Amino acid sequence: MSEPESDPGVERAYDPDHMYDLYTRGIALLEAGDHSAAAIPLEQARSYEPDKTSIREALGRAYFHSGRYAAAREEFAAVVERAPVNDFAHFCLGRSLEKTGRRAEARRHLTLAASLRPDRADYRVYRDRLVA
């Protein structure tokens, strides 16, 4: 006999295994290129672990690649707040800010990303495009 369906309106108790399953399912969907679908389990994982930067970064990637730039911006800003030396988060926040028309703020984060990782040519390309 199968388990009864859980009521979506009922909050589940924190279960680290379930949270990890949600995260890994979201990552698998991201890697498969199904960005919109990836957001669903990653949003659920974020509800369990809102301070977990790995979840917020993956969710930001899902949003960004789905064209949800404002939502991506919020996720990457949360990562930068918790991990201010995360070059990738600064880069993604800069790209999200650029996509939402906030070019001056984008330039700041792209410059930080390029400064943190001077070996990343892609960071410099996007930074230089905004500086010009």
C-alpha cells in the first residue's frame, strides 16, 4: 500500500534527508537544463534551510536561466550577504542586476568578482562591457 499524499498546506517537520533530496533533485534538473523545474525542489529546500548558500546559489542559477532575473538577484544577494568573498555569487548578482536594468550596481559586483578572481576572463568581459 502506498503512503497517503501529504497535504501541501501542512508544513513538514525539518528532515535533513528530505532537504538534501530536494537539493540534489534540483541540482540534477539544473544540470539537465530544466531550469524552471529545478526551481521547484530548490524553493522547497530553501524553505528548510534559508541560510544555506549552496541552495540559494543553485536557486539563483535556476531563476536566472529561466529568465526570472529579479528573483535571481534576490537569491544571489542573499549569498553575497552571507559569503562576501564568493566571486561567483558577485558575478551572478552583477549579471542579474544588469538584466534588471541596474547597471551601476551591476558594475560594482562584476568588478568585485573580477578582482576576487583575476584569472576569470569571463568576469572581466562582462565587467568591461559595463564600464565602457
